[in-house]
Amino acid sequence: MQSNKSVVNEKLKPHVLGLILRQTDYTEEEAKVQLEKYNYNYLELLKDYMGIEKKKEEVCATPNQERYRLIREAMDDKEEKYRQKKKQEELIARYQEAMNEASKVSKN
């Protein structure tokens, strides 16, 4: 008797093949060959087909480099939030100014 994992994989193979045929321009035979090449990992196959490269993780050589990288990321996040907050406040101020002018015009 086969294990549950291999039985599930056998049941899913036609569905995965259909997915690959819909997402690519492979023929059925090409799709089967590619799926076997990628061990039926359809995400990896599709990423390779579309030319999406794997992200390379940055490895810091020393603990100090890692600390400064984390500090820079935190400061960049704070700066971006500050800019968004300022932009939002500016938009609110413009809106309030426009509403004040509109109310003055309607009173006259």
C-alpha cells in the first residue's frame, strides 16, 4: 500500500497539469516533462517560466552590520510614515480651506 502523501500527489497531478497548461504555452507533453523536472512544484515551474528570480537574502558578515541594517530599516519605516502623515495633514488642510471658502461664497 502506498503512503497517503503519494496517493494525494497522484490525485493532484492532473489538476496541476491543467494549471500549468492554462498558465503557460507548453504542450501537454512539455508540461509533463517540466513538472517532472520540478518535482511537481508548480510554483517554481511558473516562476521559472515567467522569469522571476529567487530573492537573494542579504547575509551580514558581522553582528554590527546586522544591527545597523536593522536600525536603517527602522528609520526608513519611520521616515516613510512621517511623510505619509505630513501629506495627509496637508490634504486635510487644503480640504478645510476649500470648505471655508465655499461657505464664505454661499453666505454672500
